[in-house]
Amino acid sequence: MNDLSALAGTFGCVLAFDSFKNCMSAAAACEAAAAGVRSGVPGARCVSVPVSDGGEGLLEVLTDSGVFTSTDLIKVPAKDAYFGELEAQLLMREGTAVIECARTVGLEIVQPRGLRFKDGTSFGLGMQIKAALDRGARKIVISLGGSATNDGGAGMAQALGVRFYDAAGSLLNTPVRVKDLGRIARADFSALDARVRRCAFEIPCDVENPLLGERGATAVFGPQKGGSASDLKDAEQGLAAYAKAMEQATGLKGAALQKGAGAAGGLGAGCLFTLKAALRPGIDTVLDLTGFDEAIKGADLVITGEGRSDFQSAQGKVPSGVIRRCVKAKIPCLVISGSLGEGAEDLEALGAAGIFSIQRGPLSLEESVKQAPQLLFSQCRALTRTVAAFLGKPAF
């Protein structure tokens, strides 16, 4: 990643945008913003760092940012959420692999064929992990979000060698699905792939839901995956049985209650139990992978934004992570988003120098989407002209 440290005397700006949903990808938003900066301050030097909160779209962001290239994209055989054949993808370079669960056991993959909540399994994600290990991965980043599964990561664990037994001592068949969870009485880790313990796992996770309870994986996310009221009741009981068996096998007491354990149908908990993974804010993982701290060295200004900023934005979304890094580096950071909702001002408390919307007047949703790139261009042009003049670095 190029930085701006050698550009003394010129105006240097880093663009670090998330995607604007249904409008622009993160890369397209950075491109429109950079064009606006250069139009407002001719001669300005810009560095684009497309980012995301670490969920769906992570692979695209990492390739768009230049951290990984298309040659780092590896296709591997896997299974989707209903155990159908699938050619999955992962990124890998220099011993680090990145896996996006939405591209394997994702809701959008199976939804066109009809949702079958009780048949969900994360087995295919375990297959991807094995594929990365086969290629020498020493660190694996797994982005959660957008999953069609609600099995707590049981299928993933099974694919990596964990065996599940019922109360009678009978081995459960492969793959373990949501409908099988209630039968689990014991988990056996003796055949776990030994390479799992020699590999570091990092899980970008902004969901704070625990595995169980009224805020748990099943109650909050189960309905969107096709679960009926009776399905959800059975799944909750099944996850409780599964969690008890995994706690007994691993000694990780309370893991099911940890923030993030309920992410992606309980895959957060599965990663804690099986992979001994570290759950951390997704934006921090993305900023580290994209080399953001190095990119902003010598910058006069950082601009970030997203489709809509509101009270959630200060709670782990892209702007909050970018602002915190900028505050630490003592670089002013502006937030320019598609729209602003209640609570967007919380970003100022984190240290944002200003929060703006690209909207300039009443527009229909259709027109807003259509004009988003030009609106972002115009707002970046106007604001950076002001900032550059204030800093004594105008180029006009």
C-alpha cells in the first residue's frame, strides 16, 4: 500500500469507504470520492482504501484494495448450507487465508431453491478450512454473516474431525444438520485435524448476540432463514444440547454466552469451541489486512462513509473504526455518507471532524441511488477545497 509520507507540501487525502448498498461498491465509492478531491484541489494526492465491516463482501473488498489480487483467489470444492455441491472461493497469500462464509453456506446461495431451515449445516465451511490448511495456511480469517445455517458450527466441526454421539453412544451421521442438534450428548475431539491447533484463527465479528436466549442466534436470525415457530423452538433446544456437549469436551465454560457467539447461526460459538478463535471487531481486522495505518501516514485528511450513518455506526461499523485509527494518528477524519439517521452525531464523540450527507435536496430513492456517485463527488469536492484552504495547501 502506497502512503503519502513523501508528499510534503501537497494535499494528501485517504479515502476509506464502505459500500453504499444498492448504489456503489466500496471501491466505486472511493473512486468517486477521490475524483471529487482531485477536482476540488487540483494536484491533490489520493490513496483509496476500500473497506468493509468484515462481513459479506470481504473478499471483494480485499481484492479491490490491492492487498490480494485475482491470482490469490482459489477455487475449492465444498458444500452449500443444504449439503449441495459447490465450488467455493477463498483468498490466500503468504500463509494467510481469508474465507467468507456467505460464499459457502450463504443465504443467497440457497434461497432461490427454497429455504429448508432444519436441513442447514456448516459442513462446507469446514471443508474450506481444510482446503486452506492443505495449502499451508498458518493464519485463517473467517468472515461471518449472511449464513443460511443455524447449527452452531457443528457441521464445520464435524468436517474438521470432531465426532458427535447421541445418548445411546451411537455416532451421528455426516453431516450434522440443525434437525440433529437435539440428539447430541457428547463431542469427541480426538480425531480433530491436528493442523487446526497449529493455525491462528481470527473471526471478524460485529454481531454481539450470544448463542442462546431471546437475543440468541435462533430467536433473532432464525426466522429470516426460514424457521417456523416450532422449528425455532426445536433448534434452540438443540443448540443448548450441542453447547453443553462442546463445553464438556473443550472446557470452554460460558462460551455460548460470549458476545458474538450467535453470529452466523451460532458459527461464532463454533469457532470458539472448535478453532479456539479470536473474535474481534470486523472493521479492525479489515483495516489491518488493508494496511490502513501505513496508508494514512503523511495524510492531511481521511474521508470515510457508508450508505447510511446512524446510531449503529459508532458501534463497530466502518466509520467508527476509521475514526479511531485517525484519532490515534492525529489526522482529521470526515464522514460523508449517503444519508444520516438518528444517532449519527455519536461519531463526533468518537472524534470525527465532521459528519455530512451527500444529499443536497429532496430526491426519490430511485434518483438518490442513480445520482449517488455524482453526489459523493460533489460533496468531496466542496469539503476538501475548504479543508485544503484551511491547512494552507490549496491548489487553486
